[in-house]
Amino acid sequence: MSMERSARLGVTILGAGRYGLPLAECAARNGQQVVLWAERPAVAKALTEKRALPAVLPELEVLHEAVEVTARLDRAVRASHTLVVAVRAADVRPLARKLGEFADPSQVIVHVVRGLEPGTLERPSRVLRRETALRKVGAMLGPALVDEMLAGRPNAFVVASRYPEVAERMTAAFAHDTLRVYTSSDLAGVEIAAAAASVGAVAVGIALELALGPATLGMLL
């Protein structure tokens, strides 16, 4: 193993959007060394200088000092042994194709995408496996909401993968007193359930607006 690989620590969050930012903050609060990749240099500069991005995440006043922000994908990927993809479902494949030049099979990669690829309906984990040399692939999904994560209220994720190492690394990075990380080997089931949950949430919202009763809500759930 090279010195570069053996020196890797912490976690890299790929995506500085409304979900990537709180994940970076939570991991840093948990004592992790965190690298946060922002695709747009202007966003990386703003986060580095002001340590906040009110237009994207007003709930976060100041980004943790342990989070290093960069617009260099090579720097972000090579910095950590654990990669977390936090972009839109439509952006997973273009990002995965860029990762190939920098990532290596010693790393694990996990996505937090609550949906399927538009058009193909491909699961994000399959896209990552098809487009990169990485094989230790997983998903971290669950009911965790941004405002609750940042406020430190009790929350939970499920990490799904066929590789125990993936669950171990994600648990070490994110689990603490108010954030529980459950594990599963049913990667496909967790991804499909997460995608279906978004559809279910819309249906429940419509039912509530129509003032439908508990039986209807129970049927939907």
C-alpha cells in the first residue's frame, strides 16, 4: 500500500448542497477529518471564507472548522478512505465518470441519494459500480432530516452494503449519541424503499390537504 493510501483519514463529502453540507458538519462534530467538495469554485470560496452558505442552508450558521472545502475533485477523492456522494440522482453518473481517474479499490463509496436515476431508473449504487473501479459500494438513507440533524435531535440512518467494511466506516464517521446508524445487507431494498418513501410523502401530503381520514393514511403507509 502506498504512503498516500495509508495516510488517508476521515471522510470526503462529494457535493456541497443542502444534504452534503449537514453531513459534513455532522461528521466534523463527531471528530472526523472532513473534506467537502463543491463543484463550483465560487461556492468553495464562499464556504472557505465565510464558513456558511445561507442561500442553500440557512439553518447552518457556521461550518465546523474541521471541514476543509475544495473545488478540486482530485484533492477531495484522494484525501479520504471513505467517499460519500451527496448529489442529485441525475448527477450521480457524470460525477462517477470523473471519479475514475482518482479513486482506487481500497476506498469505499456510499451515496445518500433518495431516488433513482431519471430516465433509466437505475439505482445509484449500480451506477457507481458501473462507472468506477470501486466495488465496496453502499447507501446511507433514512428518515434523517436536515434541520433535525443540525439541531442534534434524535435521528437515524440505515447503511446498506454487501461489504461489512462500508457499514463500519460509516458508523465510525456519523454515529453518536443522537444519531443512530443501523446496518443492512439489503442494498437494493433500502434504495428502492428510500425512492418509494419520497412518492409516499407526496401522497400523504395530498391526503392531508384533502382532509382524508386515518384509514386512508394507514392504507398509504
